[in-house]
Amino acid sequence: MSGFRRFRKGIRLTTNPSLTSLDGLGNLASVGGGLTILSNDNLASLSALGNLSAIGGSLTLSGDILTSLSGLDNIGPATITCIFMENSPNLSMCDVSSICNYLSVPGNPAVIGNNASGCNTRDEILEACQASTGTASQTAIAVQVYPNPTRGRVEAAGLKEGKAEVLNNLGQKVMGMALSEAGIDLSELPAGIYFIKIRSGNRWGTGRVVKE
């Protein structure tokens, strides 16, 4: 696989005791299906996947000596359909931006458990995400964005004050503004899926919206 930048289908790396590194995937930028890295007993790091920005399916991770999700930071959260993250007894660092942004949307499905403290539940991971972004003293809320889909302005239900950031499907910030009665104007953005991160007082949350 060395040198490949794009896979049209998913990638499964499973039950391979000889796999100790993912350096051969260092140039990988996108996967057309799910990404599964499962039961590779001697694989300790995912750091070689730092160039990966999109997958087209579920993200499935498990490993006895895996300790961190560092390397998955740049995957666009909108390209993940589901997260399965179980049975990694040493996995304690999961607060990378892609996982934080994906899990911060309450409706995004995830199966998480039997990992080390810090990565054992969705709530534990979100707490770590808050701590790493300076929102540890704030309360996470569900953000409902409407109209959805939209061709222009949207509003966040019940939130009229605070700050908002708009992220594209790669998790990159494309807009930032103060919340107001006028809402958030997405009319200049190209069609696609966006995440709207909002901080209002001691509350924070993320909503997902489709721009037509």
C-alpha cells in the first residue's frame, strides 16, 4: 500500500501480529469506504495516518497496546458514518479533533467501551475534548440548526448570543462570527455538509447542517 493516496474502497487491517507500524500508509489522504484497524496485537500507534482527511464509512478501532488516537486528527467528521471503538485496554487519549467534532453531535452514532479511563465512554471523551479546548467549565448542549437543509441563513434554536464557528466536512474552520438575531449566513459557502460550533455563556455544542 505504500505510496497510495486514495482508496476507492474501504481498508481492513485485522488480526496481523506482524503489523507494527502504519508507515506504509503515510501518504494516504482518503478512503472510499470504512476504515477498520482491529486486533493487531503489536500495533501501538496510528500516527502515520496524519494525512488522512476523509473516509466514506465507519471507523472501527481496537488494539491491545494502542494508547492514543493521535494521527486521526485530520479526518473530516462528516465523512465518518459511525464509530466503533472497543476493547482497547490501554487506549486513554481520544481527544483528537476529528473524534471530538464527530461525538459532539448528539445524533452521530458511536459504540464505545472496554477501553482505558478517558476513552471508555462517549462522555469521558467529550470531557477530555472540553478540557483540551478550554471549555471544561461549560455545559455541553444539543444544538438544533434550522432550516436544515438550507440555502442561506440558519439559526440555532434557543441561542441568540455567543460565538459560532462553521467547520467544513474536513473539520476546517471556514467562518467565525458572533451570534445575533440575524442568524448565521451560509449563502457564500459551497454546497456540502457543515458543522456549527456554538459557545453561549457557559454552554457549548455542535449542530450539523446541509447547505444546498
